[in-house]
Amino acid sequence: MQWKCEVRKPMTSQPRGNVIIDQEECKGCGLCVDSCPPECLELAPGLNKYGVHPAQYTGEDCTGCGACYYCCPEPGAITVERLVPPPKPAAPPATPKQEVAHATTL
């Protein structure tokens, strides 16, 4: 049985952030993986110089919230970049409405 919160839903909008993890500084504690709301971090299958599985960014769905950065016990291991959203297309200029004379009916 799966709980409703356990079902991962992909983001419907474009990612708003990017996560850079220094694999050699990561201690592999997994705090960032557990704290990530969109679940875009995971522990790597390989080992780093400490002999642990470091965190890695999956490459998609980052919201740029920075939760991983704030909970990481290793200073400098995680960098979160906020991406600039693409410009929205400008709305066409409004055309003035022409008034139409209506005949009154009695």
C-alpha cells in the first residue's frame, strides 16, 4: 500500500533551480535527500574519498528552495542556483472598442 504523499508527481512547470554538489566534500549523511521537497536528490551508487555514497542531483525538478543547502552539515558541499525564468510574451495592445448605436425598442 502506498500513501498519497509517497507517490512522486513530476513538476508541471519548468525547473526554477539547479543544485551543484561537491562529491568530494559530501559526507553521505542523506539529510539533503530527505529534506528535498521535489525529491530531486539521491545518493550516488559510487563511493567518494570518505568511502560513503555522496548525494547527487538527478538533473530535473529543482525548485531552487534551498532546503538541501540549509540542512547540509558540510559547509560548501551544496550550492543552489536560482534560474532566471524565461520572459513571458508581451500581450498584444488592446484595441479600442467601437461603440455601436442600438435602436431602442419599446
